[in-house]
Amino acid sequence: MNTPILRVMRTEGDSLNAPEYADNLLAVEILFPELPADTTEVSVRIYSADYRLMGSDVCQPSSQKKNPKIRLNVCSEREWKMGDYHVFVYRNGSPLWFASGFLVFEFEEWKKMPLQRLEKDPDKRYFAEKLCLSEWWPKIGQLPFQTDFIEDVIRKLRSHDGKKAPCPHWLVVCEDTKGKAFASVLLPKHFCDNQPEARYVLPLEHLVSGAIQWEHLSAEIGQSKLIVGRIAEFPYNDQTVNLLSLFASVLSCGHFRGVTFLFQGTEKAVKELRLPCTLMDALFTDEQTFHVQTDGIQELIARLEGQSDEACHSEWNDPSEQSAEQQLQQMVGLRRLKEDMEEARMMALFLKERKELCLERQGESRHHMLFLGNPGTGKTTVARLVGQMYHHMGLLSKGHTVITCRTDLIGEYIGQTEKRMKGVLEEAQGGVLFIDEAYTLVSHEKESNDYGKEVIHALLTVLSEPNPDMIIILAGYEDKMKALLQTNPGLKDRFPLQFHFDDYSSDELLEIAHRTLKARNFALTEEADEHLKAVIEKASAQRDGHFGNGRWVHNLIEQGLIKSMARRVMSLPSSSAPDRELFSTIELSDVEDAERRFLSPREAKLTPSFPRIGFRA
């Protein structure tokens, strides 16, 4: 088959299945010189430069034309910013082509570039065939790893995967504990095929201190796929070196075939080990060593380990000493939601007490919910609080929240959606499964073979259980959610609780802005505050169905006010010492500049002057 051509452009979605973040919709067309008659599906997956999934879509060709053209719509929760991207095209679930290049902003204008065969790039082929479809890879994108490190991981894993030689001995080096999440949580999933019971953790200090007897250790290694050796700082003497050298000799001779050893430690601890223990040092080569470089990962590691895999799939929550009920009441606006949620909470407690008094004969305990409202109204935040509330009431065993959407659930080939749903439902057991833009799961197009139907069928299995130890929350626009419920007669009755998230008023949006700025140690001058109020009132008066509410305020601050302030401050003549007030005070000119730069393009985004997205030719 000849190489197809890829065309992309930024567009809008106004159909029933358009997601709430329709501004982040990328239209993709693939022009095939020919397409084999046995082609049942074509799919595309788009990744950022650091291999984080931006979005994907799949379709089934309806006819076999001479020069077929496949149209896909790739939705992303993140904006399609200018930068490098990787595009992978699959046929019948097998990756065949890719394109890596620089994306510039184009709107309603096609830009094209040729696709390349994946055989030309072994690393990208390995990523597209195996890594990106594994259960653990999406979680690596939630940690701030640098792009060079991600590419190094792909290359090294590919170079050793599939070899018949004995399993290599890997080493992860990072200052302090920054590599612990990578070495103790993520890489083991790769080597153990996502089976935690096949992993054994071996602190080396336990080996040299005699806390672990060789007979016990040998038995544990023999029934494990992976040994995670943790290197700590401890004093070395002749006996310690001899014991570690003996251990290294056993490993180097291949005594434990089929077992991978993954050692992890800080730069200092690893150096102290390798200098006196030359046999241990000989186990590791540069091709088997990862030097992790990250920023701001410290606070995430404890959550990765302490919350198990739930924290990998969901967003990490900020710790708070307040109860979930208190946090809900302190949220801006949402008066009707707060009243309805309190009523549902009291009813759940009431029925729980009746059961304990043997007054309630009905054995069912279902609390599945629908969150209905426009984007940016706090649905995701409230979903997290629901998990905490119902756990505190004793109605959920864990209380964590797994946040997902169509992109995470729908597979590119037959059987993958079922596998993904099984994994997500296992992760959500004991907590809340929150599916955002749930209406996108089902296509309303004729002759559609959308795999989203498999998601609905899997959900119905849980929704039918009388005591599932899980709360399923479907969220999205009210009208589109009603259309979703009509697609399956068994859906509507299984969601006894419906909550409406009202749009924020202009005063409430201003309060959100004030709280956000205060939390980041920014202050507004009186003139700046007055003009910000006017800007918000204007945007609120002109809102449409896609207005982002709180999300819009967040973008206004992050992409507008702070960027405008940064340009002004950093353009001033430098001084010997930074002025704290200068770096924390937002002035009137910053708000005016943000209004021009940030708001005006969005108000006129249908005009030719709007920034465009596409591959630069």
C-alpha cells in the first residue's frame, strides 16, 4: 500500500456528540491512495512532544473507493498549542504510519504532510505497538518528566524487549526520592505485565544486615518476575562488600533466569555502592541506567505509593483538613447543588441507620449520579468530594475518585475497549468513577459501530448490582445527557440522583478570580480590580453554551493577566534586588493588555485573523 497523506485543521464541533471542550477539536483527514478490502477500521492517536496523549478517534470505512478519504475528529482536554506533536495512524488495530512535526495554529484551513512508514523508526514503532497501549504508560504523563528522559525510556526499553538473552539488571538514579515513583510504581508495571503480585521489593540493607535469609530470598526471587532493589545509604565494611559481591556474582551468572532486577537509589547512595562493590558496578551499563530528571515531583510520590494505582488514573487532590461537606459549602456559588447534595447525603444516612436498626428490608444501596451543567461549573471537584463524603458515611470502602472520559475508555480495535473498561472498573472499586462528557460515548450517526456502546454495556453491569461499592457519575451538558439516556432504556432508572450545576454569575466569577489570585499571592490595584470586574461582566453577558465559567476565569488569569504582567515586569530595567511588591501587584495595564490579547481573539475566532492550527508545510 502506498503512503497516505495526513491533513489536519482546528475546527469546532456543534453536533450532539461535541464535547464541552469543543474549542479543542482537531479535524483529521487521511487520504489513502488505496485501502485494502479487509480494512474494518482506521484510527489515529496524537501525542505531545513528551508523548502525552492529546486525543484519539476511530472510524469504520463505509465504502471501498479507489482513493478513500477517512475523516476523524480528535478532541483534547488541553489546547492545541504551538509545538511538536506525534501522530500515529492505525489500520485494524495495527500501527502502520506516523508523522512527527511542528504544529502551528490554523483554524478552518487544512494543512497537509505525508505520513511515514513506522518501519523507518523502530522507537516510534515500539511506542505505537506496545507502550502507548499498555495500562501503565498513560500514568507516566501525569508526572513532570522531561522529553529527553521519555525518549530515553522508549529507546532503552525497546532495545532490550523481546531479546532471548538473560533479563538485564536495570538501575534508576535520581537525587533524593524523585525517581521512586518511576522505579517503584511505573516501571514495575511494564516488567510485571501490570501484575503487582509478581513483584518483590528487596531493600539491600536488609540483605547485608541478615534481616532476610538467603533461603527465603531465593524462594521469593524464584516466584517473582521482578525484584525491586532499593539502595539506601549505609556504612560499608569488608563483610558488607563480601555479601553484596556474592549477591552480584549470583546475578551475573544468570542463576535467576527470567527474573528482572530493578535497582533504585539516590546519586549518593548508588555511588557509595558502586565504588567498593565492583561486581555490583559491573551489573549496570549506561544502556540499562535511567537518570531521572523531574521538577516538582516530590509531593506526588507519596500519593503514588500511598494511594496505590487510583492516584495514577485520577488527578491528585490537594490535602485538606476540612471535611468534604465543609469544602463543598465553601465553594463559590452552586446554591441549588449544595442544597440537593445535602438532601441526598441526609437521605443516604437515614436509610443506612434504618438498615442497621433492621427497619429497612430493601437491600439495595445505589447512589449513582448525573451531573448536569455547562463546562467549568465544578463538576469534577464535586465528584472528588462525593467520594470522600460517602466514604466518611461508610457507604464506600475507599472513597477515591477515578476521573476518565471517552478518550481513556474507547479502544482502537476490537477487544481493547473491554480491556480498558475492566481495568477502570477495578481501579474505581470502592470509590467514585467519574466520566466527563459522557454523552460522547454513544454516536447518533446511522450505521455507526462506535465502540462506546461497549462502555455503556460494561457500566450497566455495575449499575445493575444492588450493592456495587462504587458510585458512577456521568457528567455533561443537560440536553446531551438526556439524549444519552434515551439511547438505552436501562440507563435512566439506574441514576436515582440528578444534580444541576448552574452557571456562575458575574459576581461569582469575580469571586473565583479573587480567590485564585489570592492563593497565588497576587494582588490587584483598585483600578485593575474595577476593570477586571467590567471584563468579567462583559464576557458573562455575551456567554453562549460553550462558555467555560470557572475554567474561563482560570484561563483568563493564567493565560491573560499573569502573562501580561510578566511581559510588563520583565521589560523593566533590571535592578540589583527583585521587588516583592512589583512581582505580586497586577496593575490596570495588565488587565487591559490581557483583554486585548486574550479575550479579543476568542470573541472573533470565526474570522480569518484567528490563530490557526495545523502542520507547517
